[in-house]
Amino acid sequence: MTGDRGGIEKDDAQAMRDAGLAHLLSISGLHVSAVIGAVYMLVVRLLALFPWLALRVRLPVLAAGAGALAGIAYTLLTGAEVPTVRSCIGALLVLTALALGREPLSLRMLAVAAFCVLLLWPESIVGPSFQMSFGAVLAIVALGTAEPVRRFLAPRDEGFAPRALRYLAMVLLTGAVIELALMPIGLYHFHRAGIYGALANVVAIPLTTFVVMPLIGLALALDLAGAGTPVWWLAGHAIELLIGMAHKIAAQPGAVSMMPAMGTRAFLLFVSGGLWLGLWSGRVRLLGLVPSVAGALILATMAPPDVLVTGDGRHVGLVDEGGERLFVLRDDRSDYVRDNLLELAGMAGDPVPIERWPEVRCNRDFCSVPVRRADRTWHLLMTRGHDSVPERMLAAACDKADIVIADRWLPRSCRPSWIKADRSLLSRTGGLAIDLTSGKVTTVAEGQGRHGWWRPAW
């Protein structure tokens, strides 16, 4: 309600993400539209009670103006974060269309909203928030404007129960389409995606829109007179019900799909196919399935990298041959480093200390690790101490290694057969993802571009 997410427990936030309900944790289009819609309906109903006014003034225009003011006030109240401002701009465009008697949800509205956002924040186009927000709306508009869907929802002479079932089926279909549209974006940016989000949102969105938010709003209003405690109690139980549902769904078998870092090629195939499906109409839009299926095939055959190296060389992750466990050089207390390594490897759970790797040899300063891939054994030498090492001993150890990884500068006499990832190299490349089977090395610098704050990759 306020935009402050600092009090949300880490486990609760993760359960909401895994259940496909993360959009409820931030001030998004759902919340802005709920506030504006409530004000719009309230103003129309109240003004309609005055016949003199209703016969002389277009009430939808007045209601749209009141809703716009409420949306802007709510956006400012909650901190005017970029996602909230983006949602507010889209809602204002919908209100303008309603006031003019035009179709509110259309691709033109989506294009104007995207243009306004990119005019103010052009860098947001590469972020997950922009991509997921506009991807979801594009999926909704494309589905709603499809001719089979229009025929399915067309008015007909039928009872309440069949009509309710048709709309429930449409809600489920819309949720499933949105999940399919957003899953590649979630996998690309976060390396994990929920599977049951469509079913979860069928319950969670009405619970949030019609129960949680009105109760919180009423409690805040009653707090002015010191009488909000009973309503806060009800709101607390409603929120506990929402979080409990998220934990229940996230704990189901197969609820979360984990993937290693997706290549840009597969992601662009997904995006191009999704845009084609959304922007065209008729049977020609089905051609968008071709790049989408190609991206899915690439994703299905994707394996995690064998070696992950952070930009400072301090942290190294090794994936076992089965791709099931991640071994780490340092058992760091930082959740940020650990979670990043697990996400890039597409794994869940806790990493395993490198000392438990088969045939590893470690002392206070170094670890020597044999890694078997296909018909070859690669020898990795990794530093983990800070003491001075005689150069001749270091040179002899490097001579037996294929890859040397260090968080310090290594002398020229250290010459492994393939890669010397010391501070000199890592300062130019950033972190590394190494695939031993194909011999491919992916660097962070490759995705940074040529900017003043980042030197080009070597």
C-alpha cells in the first residue's frame, strides 16, 4: 500500500516469486488500476444520483478526471517509483480513451505508453520490469482482440452460471498466456520461473483487489479517529491467507523451473516470436511460433557452465558432471554471492565446499581440482590465500594446470596451458563463465558495451 517492501521476510518474498505472485509485492498496474477503478465507479454512481447533473454533463468524463487525480496522488504517495509511474501513465491513457469514447485496451495505447516511458527512462528497455510489464499487457491485448476469443466472449442468451464459467475460463486462459509470455523473460533475468502462476493469480488477484487493499485503505482512514485496530486485524489475516497460499503453491512438485543463464540468442528468438504473435492478426500471426519454438529448443538443450568466476577472482563455482551440485572455493557468508552463483548455474539449495570434490587437493593457499568432461581431464589451480608464494613453486604449479584462477596479480612465469584468470585479466573481462566441453568462455564485459565506466573486453 505504501511501496515499502523492507518488512517482507525473505522466505515470503521468495515464495511469492515462485508462486507467480511477485507483482503483488510492488506498486504495479494491478494496484494503480484498482485505486483508479474504485474512484471511477464511485464518482459515476454518486453523480448519477443527481438527475440535473447527469442530464447535462458527461459523467464518464468527470469520473475519468477524478480517477486520474486519484491515480496521480496514489503514485506520489507511494514514492513515484519507475514501475508505478509507468503503470500510472498506462492507466491515464485508458482513462483518456474512455472519456473520448475510444477502445481503451489496444496496441496503440500500449505503443503510446511505451513511448512515454522510453522518453523518460530509455535505459528501462533492457530491464526486467519494463519487459515483463509491457509483455504482459501485450499478451492481454493480443489475446483479447483475437477473433476466436471475441466470439467466445460475445453476448448471448444464457443463464448466470454458463456466463460465469465462460469468464472463469477466460481468466484461466489469460493467466496461462501471460505466464507463457513472461516465463522466458523471468528465466533470462532471474534464471527461475514459477509454473502455477496462472492458477495462483485467479485467487490472489481478487483477494488482493477486493479484500486486502480495501481493508488496508479503510484501516488507514479509521486510524485518523484511532479506530482502525479491528480492520487492521482483518487485513492481517487476509495477508496471511495470501502468503500461506503462496507458500503452499511454491512447495508443490515442479512449481519452480530453474535454468542456467540463458544466451542472448535464445532470448531474442523468444522476444521476436512473442512480438510477432502479439502485433499481427489473423493466421499470419502463427508464424511467430517458429522463432519461439526455436528458442524453446535452445533452452531445453542448454547446460550450465562448468566453471563460474566472479569479477574479483575470489569466488569460483564448479558444476559437477551431472549438473546437480555446485562446489564453491570459499564458503562465504554473503547470500548475494552464493545466490548469484546458484542462479547462474540454474540450481537451488546450498553450495558444497570445494574440499568435497573428488580427488581435490587443497592447502592454505591453493586448490588443485581435476575436472573430467567428455574424454579429457582439465586441471584447475585456484588461489585462496593471501600469503606470498615463491615464484618458482608457483610457476611449476601453473605449468601443470590448464586454468589458473586468482584474486591477485600473477607473475609472467605463471603460464597455464589455456587461461590465466588473475586480477589483470579479470579487471578487463569481469566475471567468467567457462564451458569446458565446447571451450567457450563468456565474459561479463561482452554484455556491457563500450562505455567510460567499463573498459572493452580483451
